[in-house]
Amino acid sequence: MRARIRARDGLLLLVAGLGPAALTAILLLIGHNQRDYVFLYLGLVAVLAVARGLWPALVSAVVSFLLVDYFFVPPVRTLTIADEEDIVNLIAFLATAVLIGLLASHRRRAHLAAEALAEQLNRINRELVRLNKEQAVASQAALRLAVSEEQVRALKEADRLRRDLLAMVSHELRTPLATILAESTDRAPADAALLQQRLLTIAGEARRLEVLVRDMLDMARIEGGALELHLEPIRLADAFAAAAEQLQRRSPTRPVHWDQDRAQVDVLADWERLGQILSNLLDNADRFSPPGIPIELKASEEQEGLVTVRVRDRGPGVPANLGERVFERFVRAGPDHSSSGSGLGLAIVKGLVEAHAGTVGLEQDEQGTTFRFTLPRAEDGDESNPAG
């Protein structure tokens, strides 16, 4: 490597010396006012400075100075100078040649630096392209991993729900079926009153099974997007009265209170499904409220175009670790998580309310629990229409 560098430097110096010599030979052959061709030497110095750098240009300038003095300044071929003006001219020529060499070599260094910078930028761009490709590949891998993790999570959740469903069904079905089988297969009692009690027990357990099957079918329709709503303007006071009457038949000692004036507002809803929402919430409140304590219904207009309904009980409240999870399937709202019911009632409420383009929520304080939901307000001109 060092030998090649020395050989290259030697060749540059040889070119720097031979260039002025060749130019001199040409000028001697022309033989006409050779001293005007001093600018050709300056041009040669500039070309060498741009092409090869400072040192070849300086060598060319010195050689040019000597050749001009020897061949073109009287007395010629003596390297002596007789005229002071020629001395000044030669010195000016040498100074100009050196200055041109310096400026041209500086330009060459700037050009080389720019080329080096451009090459560095090209390398950086190539590296960025490579990194972008690697990042894209890594992002795709991360996306595939995230999708796989989500699929695994969904499978785990589906397996958990399946196990919860099996546990719930096995528990909720076993008890009424066992009661029905026991009451229907035992020898009929001679006492008519005992027989009537047995029939009532069988009927009650059959209704319990019916409710369970209905809830499961409703949950399947909600999650499958197959729920059909027949929307029409409904006066909330009428819906409150119907739901309270149903609760009174199941729990005669449970009063339900609401403000008649505030309930004189119309909502756009499905009558049957709105009754189911209110019935589920009233049953839930009845289950956890102390005996004889009223359940409160309240209607208010807190947001434009929406009516807010609240169902308030005086029970012990929802455990803090549950919160909004009470609206999930198979989550029991009781303080000990062991309340009666299928664990689908509040999940069905959430699904039905959201099917009406409403929202559900939970509010708690020291005096009890309030379940809140919203429904669209019925505007003038709203007519009954089916919605899916």
C-alpha cells in the first residue's frame, strides 16, 4: 500500500513537471509573441490544482516560472533577467500561479469533502432503508404475536365462559329438576292441601327453569346480533307502573316509589324489552334490599335527546372489586358473590340498553346502590318501527 502511494505521488510530480515542459515546447514551435502565453501556464497550474491538489500545482508553478525565465525572458537561455520590469512580471506570475494553485486546491478539497459527505449520506440512507425493512419485519412479527396473544386470550375467555356456563347450568338446572322429580314421583298424599302445595312447588320450579332458559336465549340473541326491537314512543310512567305491578306479584311486601310528574316523559323503546330491563333491575334491587324498604325509580333529562332512569335500592352495595363487572355474564352482584339467579340479569340489561343506543352505569354511596341507564327521548312524530 505504501509503495503504491509513493509511486502515485512520484507520477503526480512527474506530470506537474512535464506539463509545463510540453507547453513550452508547443510555444517554441509557434514562435510568435510567446510571452503572451503566460496565461496558459496559469491555466495549467489551475487545472493541476483542481485535478490533483496543491503540491502538484506548486511544482508546476515553479517549473513554469523557470521555463518562462529561461526561454522567453531576455537574455534567453541564461536564467538571468536584464530588465527590472521582467523581474516584476516573473514575480507576479509566480505569485499568481501559487495563489491560483491554493484557491483551486481549496476548491478541490471542498469538492472531495462534499463527495465524501454525499457518500456518507448515501450509506446512512442505505442503512436507514435496511433498518426500516428490519423494523417493518419486526412490526409485522409483533403484530402477529399480538394477534396470536389476543386469540389465545379470546380462547381462554371462551373456555372460562364455557366452564362458568356449565357450572351455572349444572347448578341452576339440578336444583329445580331434582325438586320437580322428587315432588312428581313421590306417592301422592291423601291430603288435598299437601297435594296442592306439591303442585305449587312443581309449578314454581318449572317457572324458574323457564326464566333460566329465557335468559340464556336472550343472551344468545344479544351477543349474536339477532335481537329485534319494535321501537315506539312509550311513557315512562306507564312502564314504571307495569314493572312495579309485576314486582308486587312476586314480592307483595316490597313498595316501589317514583315521582309521577318526572316520569311523564316519552322514550323511544320496545315496550316488552323496556319492561324486561326494569323487571331485571327491580328484581335485583328486591333481592338485596332489606325487607319492606322501598325501591326508588327516578327519571330525569340530564343530556340532550336522552332520558336517564335510575333504580335505587338500600342494600349493602356492590363489592368494590366488582364495580362495572356486575354487567358481565355470570357475575353475581351480591356481597358474597353467591346471590340467587343465573348471573345473566344485569348482562341482559346492558345488552338491551345498548341495543336501544343507550348506556348503563353503576352509582354507589353509603345509603345503597343505584343502577342507571339512558334511553333516547321520543320526539314528536316518532312512529313505531322495527330495529335490529
